[in-house]
Amino acid sequence: MNSTAPTTAPAPGPELLMEQLAHAAACYYRSFAVVAGGQGLTLIQGKLLSLLSRPMPMRALAELLGCDASNVTGLVDRLEARGLLRREPDPADRRVKTVLLTPEGEVAVRRIRAEITAGLPGLEQLGDAERRSLSELLGRAFPHGAGA
Amino acid sequence: MNSTAPTTAPAPGPELLMEQLAHAAACYYRSFAVVAGGQGLTLIQGKLLSLLSRPMPMRALAELLGCDASNVTGLVDRLEARGLLRREPDPADRRVKTVLLTPEGEVAVRRIRAEITAGLPGLEQLGDAERRSLSELLGRAFPHGAGA
DNA sequence: CCGATTACTTGACATCCTCAATCATCGAGG
DNA sequence: CCTCGATGATTGAGGATGTCAAGTAATCGG
């Protein structure tokens, strides 16, 4: 708040930042789990569905989820049994099965997105400049394709 | 980068922010899982251990982890079998069992913290002013005691 | 055509997680 | 003191998640 002194704040170390980041991540995933649970889905099922904004092969899902490919088989099995997504053979490579959302699945994803945004009111309280700043800092600290 | 126009950036909507936040959270938890896995621990086991900076009853752990109390029984069972923590009866209330880290457990927690910080290099690349800014924005968007 | 690699599946097995039920203990009211 | 309701922890059943090893099918490079 003091704009005259050169040291406006004690300068947070990486440890404190990590703790805040952990808190933010926990809030996000907790909200996600609650919202997904409201539709009879687990957190990981909701996450898988929300990755399918465009169709992709099982292998890509496994990498994005950071888990074994055999695990994705079971996840997709259960979601396919509920009619939220389906497998489609890839004509270019018959080993590959492309996974895509059904209309029901799209509805579920839209509902999840909407409810999560509503469940994290802190993000909406930020002003335009603050959102720009946060977006830019997050993009810098977690560049796409890094650590993932 | 253009400081003359009033609209310096397109102003990121809450949806984009959410996506970036999801990415940041995923990076954090992926790093956490990798680091914990390096010590033969699962993500949730590492999380439980890192909550024990001071001893607390099983019930408190269940609430912090956001899971059923019966689940904590199993988690603590396995970690106790490895000698990373132990149960201690509470003399004031004999229903309560206080959980605390063993020296080995403290070593494990310190190692996890150190490796996670090292595994998220993006945070260290930020300058002092940027860290202050990020810390303040995160603190505003995810106030303590909210959503958790 | 052959061998190596890749995509997906299967089966075995450990862990995570919730629910319902149980036991022991605490606290308040008779 | 003694019962009654509430609370902390555990147990057992059952489903979901996750890894690993093995197997099948298809692609790719020689």
C-alpha cells in the first residue's frame, strides 16, 4: 500500500507461492469433484470428459491425464457404458480408436464448466486489469507443454 | 505491450482463466505425484504427510483431505506400517488418536517440499514484483477458508 | 517379407474412496 | 450414578483408480 518506499512488500519466496498454489489447486479440484459428483461422475471422469473438446485417440488421453494407457481403457469403458462418449475407429490407422463426446457428453461438459465457474466466485471478483495480470503470470509460470 | 491504447489486452474471460488455472493445478499435482512416487509414495500419501507439520487427530486429517474418516484409517495404517508416522492416544479424550510424523516421516516431507520446488522452475523465473503480484492475486481469488 | 515399434486390451493386484455398521468414549439430563 | 445421544475411530463390502506384465493387432522401416 506504501508507494514511496522501494520495498513495497516482503517479496514472497517460492515456498509461500507454492503453498498458495497448492491452496488454489486444492480449491479448484475440490470444486471440480463436487460438481462432477453432482452428476454421478468422479473427478477423473469429469476431467476426461472435459478434455474431449475435440476428439482424440486413447493414447493422447493417457498422456494428458498422466496415467497408464490401460487405465484409460477402463475409464472410457465406464463412460461409454453411460453413453457420454464413444470410440470410433480411425480409418488412417486401424490401431487407433478415436474417442469423442456424445451429445449427452457435451451437455455434461457444459454443465460442469458452468457450475465450476459459479463455484469459484473469487475469479469473477477480479477486475479486468487483475485478470489480465493473473492470466499473464500463470501463463509465464506454467507454459503450455511444460511439466505436462 | 501497447501503452497508448486504453485496451491493452483483450481482457481474459473467466473461462480462459479457469483453463489456465486447471493447467497450473495439473502441473502442480503432476509434479507432486512424480516426487512422491520417487519415494514409493502415492500423491495422497505425500499430501497427508505434508499436512502433519504439526500433530493432529485423524478426524482433522479427514476434513483437510476432504474424504471419509474411514479412508484415513487405511491411509494412516499403510504409512504407519512404513514407519513414516505413528498414532498416539490423546490423554484428554481417549476416543481421539493423534497422528504425528516420525523422524523418517519428517525427512520424507522435507525431501518432497524441496523436490517440488525444484520441479516447478516457472515459479523461480518470475521476478520479485511478479511474485508479489501473483501471490496477491492468488490470495484474493482463493481466500483462506473459502471453498476448502 | 520380417522385425521392431505402437495402440489398445486384458488380467492380476494394490490403493483409494464411500457407505453402513460397530465399539468405545464423552457429555448432558434425569 | 446412569442412561442417551453424539462423536472418534475402526471394520467390511463394494466400486473406482492405478500400475505392471502379457497379449493382440496393425504400422513402419528395412
